[in-house]
Amino acid sequence: LNKRNTFMDFISCAEALQEAGWTKPELTSTEGRSAGGLLMGTVLNMRPDLFKVAVAGVPFVDIMTTMCDASIPLTVGEWEEWGNPNEAKYFNYMLSYSPMNQIIPQDYPSILVTAGLHDPRVAYW
């Protein structure tokens, strides 16, 4: 149950770059694809103020629906790393950062989201 560290580390890096004067929020962009799209979705929900724009390529943002369904390819194999959300302790933890489940009314940066009809890991539906 350490996945949130990924998001907090990414946020810390953006904060450090801005605090050091290398950039500022209105000049900061971010990009991630597939599981990196999960990073984008979660970070943008947690700290949208750090970025002006984000690109999420075929983002894996509906993790609860996907990870709870053992019939979806790759899901069961991911349980070893992520935990099985069909068990309460993993379900609640994963729900706490799932991008689709954590959207709230707030100011978000501009976001470009792309999808792929034939992506074997992140379905378009």
C-alpha cells in the first residue's frame, strides 16, 4: 500500500522546481501515457495548481472498474503489484487515488486527452 508515494513524489518534484525558481505554475506542463496517464489524472486531482497544461495519452484513469474485473486482460497479474481491490483494504486505498473517482469541482489546467481504438492495455470505453 505504497502507490500514493508515486503521486506525492511527482508533486514534490514539481514543487521543488518551482520553489528553486526553475519554473512557475503558469510555465509548467506535464505528460504521461497509459499508467503515466494514471499519474497525470491523480496528480491533477491532487494539485491542479502546479500545472498550466497536461497531456494524458491513453490514460489509465478508471482503475476501480478495471482492477475489480478479473475478466479484463492483465488485471489479475497486476494484483500482485497493486493489490486486489476486491478486498476491502485494497479497494479503499485504490479508491483514494483513482482519478475517475476523485474528480471534484476545482480549477484544472488545460488537459489534452487522447485515446486509442486498439490499445491492448487501456480500452477506449
